[in-house]
Amino acid sequence: EVQLLESGGGLVQPGGSLRLSCAASGFIFSNFAMSWVRQAPGKGLEWVSAISGSGGNTYFADSVKGRFTISRDNSKNTLYMQMNSLRAEDTAVYYCTKGLRSTDYCGQGTLVTVSS
Amino acid sequence: QSALTQPPSASGSPGQSVTISCTGTSSDVGAYNSVSWYQQHPGKAPKVMISEVRKRPSGVPDRFSGSKSGNTASLTVSGLQAEDEADYYCSSFADNNYVVFGGGTKLTVL
């Protein structure tokens, strides 16, 4: 059974940083690209970033480019997202998803609140 | 990259079928067989119901089916049940290694 468990969310001040993690199980982690998707309160889903299975290629939405980085540790079956220079508009529930071209599973999410 | 276009709402009676459309462009939906459909109940995490246009992840009832024609993808829910009432989002892989989402459709079971 595929499981994706996000952690690391919380309250952070504008301009601050946060690192999210996503622990994966139930599939061969290194064989699949992984993505982050977010949902602001009362809004729809927004793709944020993705990383190839090897970790050698990364992709970002324009809204976070230059502020967020994505990485993975295939020995730990874990996906990460480092979020810097956070803004109020980054407030959202962040979900990790399995895949990029083909997305078939989504985690339970972790809430990030950017506020003073 | 523009969002995919979905109708804001759809409805049907129990037992009926309902189809939700998702219109993109030749740079996303029309270019790749990489459309996913998510179901989201209020206050819950999204769940992928369809991937790669028409594939159902493990555990998804076969009442849910997907298709694509040109730049428009569709999700059909057959034999509507009360628990199908939820928000539905489509997404597609797009040029330049991007992913675009639709704005979501609220499905009401009458």
C-alpha cells in the first residue's frame, strides 16, 4: 500500500524559512518522480515543484522559483522541500504526490501558515 | 501557464451518470496522456481517482472512468452515490515540465 506522510509544517513569520518532509512507503521510491502541490485556504490545488527519481532534475512553479528548493534522499525514501523567504501568500496545506507526468497518490498534507 | 478550465458545478441523482470536463490546450492536455483527476471531500486531503487519462489507482471503484479527446479530458462517474459528492480537480503535465490544475468542480448528488 502506497503511503505518503508529510511533516514539518507550522507557523512562520514572513521572510522566514521552513523545511517540509514527505516519508514514502509501499513503492520503489527511487523509480518515481515526486511532486509538491499546495492548497491555500478556500482555494484550489496548485502545483509547486517536482524532482526526478534520481534527484538530478528539479522543476518549480514561477510563484516559488528562487525561494523554494526540492530534494530527496532515496536511501531514506524521503522527499524534502526547503522554503525560504516565505510570504503570506505561501500559506497553504502542502501535499506531496507520487509522480510528475503521472500522478497517482497524494499524501495527507501539512499546514504552513505564514503570519506575523 | 494558464489553468485548465472546468465547470464550477455539476450534479446528478443517485444512480445516474455525470461527466465533468477539463479543457486545456495543445501544450498540456492535448500534448500528453498525463491527465489526473482528484476527488476532495470537505476538510480532507485530495485523492487521485484517475491517472494517465484513464487509469484507476488501486482501490478506486470502476464507477469512475476517464477519457480524452483533443484538448479536453473528461471524468465520468457512473451509478452516482451520495459519497461521490465532493470537489473534483483535473491536472495535466504540460510543456517545460510544468503541471497545471483546473479550478475545480463541485459535484452535488441530488
